[in-house]
Amino acid sequence: MKKDSKIYVAGHRGLFGSAIMRALERNGFNNILTRTHTELDLTDGAATKNFFEKERPEYVFVAAAKVGGINANNTYMADFAMENLLITCNVLKAAHETGVKKLLYLGSSCIYPRNSAQPVKEEYLLTGLPEPTNEGYAIAKIAGVRLCDYYKRQYGDDFVSCIPANVYGENDDLDPEKSHVIPALIQRFHNAKLKNLPYVEIWGTGIAEREFMHVDDGANACLYVMEKYEGPGTINIGLGYTTSIRELAEEIRQVTGYEGEIRYDATKPDGMPKRLLDSSKIDILGWKPQITLREGLNSEYSWYLEKAAGGQK
Ligand SMILES: NC(=O)c1ccc[n+]([C@@H]2O[C@H](COP(=O)([O-])OP(=O)(O)OC[C@H]3O[C@@H](n4cnc5c(N)ncnc54)[C@H](OP(=O)(O)O)[C@@H]3O)[C@@H](O)[C@H]2O)c1
């Protein structure tokens, strides 16, 4: 990509899309095209086609998606499947028809089979069923990842896809119904500190291990893939290591300055013992994450204080 290439970031105000915007700006790209959901609804095929025909972006990052928590995904499965299928089909079709030079499509680690061996390799996709509670979302995202391959194989389009680990960071969703473990714990420890609560209780034993990647690392990896990866198939983006919920909770306790106790309710489920992507493909390409958990948590807590808690310390 040249610094003045016309780059469209779909979903530029979301968690991932806003990090891609920051990464592009940090790297000096100066011709970035955006539309809010209200300005351009990507489920509308005609509007999407018109937009691509008029604006002719050269590079496209697809970070627009209908995203939600387990409950929303399970309850509104038709909407999650349909809206994501429409966004995927409309954007990829318009990009193909208008000769986009390169497109990067964001998948999600929840599209891998629920019972995948760990760490999860790219080739495990479609070797088993995804988690039933987000099956509709997963089917739409699997379609997107595979469509990138099909367009590349049939037409030679340079469409690639990435499957990032769970990310956290600026613009995380703070709605308790939807929020991921890190923003949820930051809010709970912060509130416990304000109210002087003697302890914070966490579901499960705390021994489950997850991969927690800062979204700025995820976005940098997307830029890296956009500029350096031309091969077939999807590419995992992860850290290559996990952190236990116990270690995470202790880090967040220190970052928020909460001095009370952490208790674990072992009667509640832990979920899968370990979730880790095999990121050797991007590792071999030469990309490495830069942000430590402590740095990432410090920055997310500052953002939380500024944006969500109205600056209360
Ligand atoms: N969050 C994670 O941990 C994570 C990890 C790996 C991969 N990903 C992937 O990254 C992508 C983005 O996720 P995210 O967490 O950044 O989600 P997000 O914060 O909810 O952002 C999604 C963005 O898409 C926009 N959007 C939704 N429907 C649209 C439509 N019909 N037309 C135009 N824009 C639309 C949203 O705009 P509005 O807000 O205005 O609706 C929002 O800006 C998804 O494909 C997800 O699977 C996320």
C-alpha cells in the first residue's frame, strides 16, 4: 500500500476497526475512507455497490460485523447469521466487481470447531461444529473466510482473511450483557475500589487459560498481513501464549488499585480449560506482538476512566 492509497475501513468506529484506523494513521496512511453504519448500511446490496463504484477504494479492511455476547447471539441467531452474511456477500462482491487491489476480511476464533485440539491451527476450520450458541454468527463468518479463498482461486482476487484471538482495548463494549472478560473485570474492580468492597468474586476456579491480545497488536498484525501476505488460506493472529483468569484478575486488581480480596466461586463453570490459537504462520512471516498485558491493561483502564467513568479516579 502506498501512503496515499485509497483505503476503506468498514466498521471504523468499532473495537477492531478503530484500532485499524489508529494503526493506519500511525503508519502515515493519509487517504482513508470511512462511512458510519447510518451513512452506509452494508446489509444493503445496492447501497454498497454504489459506494464502491463511486469511491473506488484500492484496499479494504472488513471490520464491520454484527457482534454480540452469547445471549444475544443465541436469542437472535437469524439476525446474526443474516446480517453478517449480507455484509460479507455485499462487500466481497462489490470489491470483486470494482477491482479492489487487496481486501482483508476479519474472522473470529469462535468459528473454529468447539472441540478443536489446542493450539488451534488454521486447517482445523470446518473439521467440526462450532459452539452451538453462536452457530449463526460462525456460519456467516466461515462463509466470509472461505469466500476470500474462492475469489482468490477462481478470479485471482487478492482477498485474505485473518482469525484473531480475543482482543481487548480502547472502544471495548462496556455493556455488561456483551462485554468481554477484561472490560467486565475492570469495571468490577473499579467499582469495588470506589465502594470499598472487601472482595470481588469471580466465577469458576480461575485456572482456565485464555489468549488476551491488545487490539492495537491485532490491528498492527492486520496491516502486516495486508502488506506482506499473499498466500492462500486464512491466517491466525495471536500471542502464542495464554494467561490464566487468576493471573489476569491479579493484574487487573493491581492496575485498578483495588486493595481488597479476590474470591473464586468454584461451584460455577470454568468453560474450556484452555483456548489458544496456533500463530506459527504469522510468526514465520515475521510479525510479533508488542504490547504486554500490563501495558494493555493500563491503557484500557485509562480509557475506561476517561470515557466510561467520567474521569472518576
Ligand atoms: N472483539 C474481539 O475480540 C474480536 C476478536 C477477533 C475478531 N473480531 C472480529 O472483528 C470484527 C469486528 O469486531 P469488533 O469487536 O470490532 O465489533 P464492534 O466493536 O461491534 O464493531 C463493529 C462495527 O461494524 C459496524 N457495523 C455493524 N453492522 C453494520 C452494517 N450493517 N453496516 C455498516 N457497518 C456496520 C458497527 O457500526 P455500529 O456500531 O454503528 O453498528 C461497528 O462500527 C468482527 O468480524 C469480529 O468477529 C473481533
